[in-house]
Amino acid sequence: MDKIGTDITHAARILNQGGLVGIPTETVYGLAANAFSPEAVVKIFEAKKRPFFDPLIVHTHSLEAALGFVTAIPDRARKLFDAFAPGPITILLERNKEKIPDLVTSGLDTVAVRIPNHPLTLNLLQELDFPLAAPSANPFGYVSPTTAQHVQQHLGAEVDYILDGGASEVGLESTIVGFEDGKVIIYRLGGLSVEDIEGVVGKVELQVNSSSDPRAPGQLKSHYAPGKKLYLENTEPTEVDYSKAAYIGFDNLHKDIKPENQLLLSKTSNLNEAAQKLFAALRKTDALDVDIVIAAKFPESGLGMAINDRLKRAAG
Ligand code: TXA
Ligand code: MG
């Protein structure tokens, strides 16, 4: 049987047996296992070479199903899910410790809950009696995958099956939201904009910068790194050889770099289109005959904030 396909029954069988399946979502592809089974979940960490202190997101198909593994869904969380789920938002809720093993949350009292917006994965979740723990399906420290082929490329030997749902439509990981002392906090910028979230729950606080915060260790600086050294535009060394540089731009070419080494993410200046293409572009620069990559600064609004965040981390 092929490793890549659209057979939900086959994917469900593997997951029921404690195996690993690559799953499509609207944000990025995930590496999924039964979230109720420590034996299955440990395989995710091994496959990705991910440190155990970095907790996983738990994917489910509905709020009703989520009630099976969290202690409660507070009002503001419900409002956010009602407004945006299924969609690119992850919400930290108090964990039911009898259901979700310590391994999934690195022992934290909260569990990250997400309802992904992809028909194949929603159908798969409906077939299962358990939710799916799934980090992005990339080796730890590398760019997240936005196609089944990306998953195959780096984790093909580790996964039992990859559900092919086409290219991810959003292209950036979900926005992670939690609640502290009555405040709404964003721990990771992502595929749902700050403006959209504030439209539902009012002013939020951003806590996206600390790399030592155990609540969001995925914020490690190198997390989105391609294989080549990346610089944000105008921070590259003065003696750089532009004939050996690639450019990731928004809507405008770089004047000193060869056109064939330039990847413009949206000729029509559309930040959603740019987000959708960002990770594939980072991967493409790995294959170019260049020494360094220079990335443009994107407008700090809408998904531009999350794009700049990922590029900053890739620049490390
Ligand atoms: O869009 C996404 O969120 C994708 C798709 C597959 O759903 N998943 C994803 O997972 O990006 P991952 O593991 O690459 O990133 C999950 C992030 C990590 O930074 C982790 O630290 C944080 O979620 N996280 C998970 N559980 C947490 C918790 N209880 N408290 C705080 N942060 C948590
Ligand atoms: Mg990740």
C-alpha cells in the first residue's frame, strides 16, 4: 500500500493500533497519534526528535468531544471557538488528568485544544474514539510542512501513512490563546490574526517573545529555520555577495539579487497569500545554489505579524 493517499479508513486503522499518521490541516500538516495513549504519543517525540518538555496540541472535531478531556470550557473560550472553529486557533484549557497523559502536556495543567478546518481530518476525527495529539510534521527545529510531500521528504520513514489533503490553505501554524488573571493572552502568533481575535474578546496581551517560557517552548528561536543562513533585509553583513543570495520578498523584487533566486510571496500584496506560500518558499531556498537567504519585512498587520515572527525566528 502507498504511504501517501486519501484512505481515511486505513488512517483510522493505523491510529487505532497506536501508529503515526501525517494529517492535513488548514494551517500545516500534523504528525498524529492517539492522544489518550502514552505509548502512541511517545512515538511522535521519537520521530521528530522533539524534547519531552515541548507539549503537543490535541485535535478534536467538536466542542462536545473536547468536553471529554478538559474540565470546563469557559465563556470566552466558547466564544472564540464559536467564532473561529473549525479554524486556525488553539486554546489552552484546563486538562482532565484522567484522560490526557502527562506526556502530551509536559505535565502542565492545561491542554492545547484545536479543531482543525480540513474535511479529511475532520472526517477522520469523527471515526475515532479518541482525539489526536499532533505537532507539526517536521523534524524538530525545521520548517513546518504544508504538503504531504513535505512530510514524506523528512519523516517518510517514521510515519505509517500520510493523508494527502493538498496544500495547506492558511500556511502558518494556529494562533495559540490562553487566559490568565482575567486576561486573554496570545502565546503564539499564527494563522488567525490578532485583530480577528480582538474583535471577539476585546484587547489581548501578546506573550510571544520569551524563548524560556515553559508554556510555549515552541517559541524557540530556531524553530522555523531552513537549512541556509537567513537574514532579515538590511541586517545582512555589508560585504555580502548578492550573486550568491536568495530573496524572499512580499510584492517587490530586490534590486541586487538575480531574479531566478527571488521568491515573491504575493505580487498582489495579499498577506494571506504570502502566509500560504511562506514555508514552501523557505524550503525552496534550501535547493537553490546560494549561500544565504535575505527576507523582506512584511507589513505588521493581519497575518503579516505572524509572517514577521516566523522570519525573525528563522533568522535566529
Ligand atoms: O497549526 C498548528 O497548531 C499545527 C497543526 C498540526 O495543528 N500544530 C503545531 O504544533 O504547530 P507544534 O507542536 O508544532 O506547536 C505546538 C505549540 C508548541 O509551541 C507548544 O509549546 C505549544 O503549542 N503548546 C502545546 N501545549 C501547550 C500548553 N498546554 N501550554 C502552552 N503551550 C502549549
Ligand atoms: Mg512545530
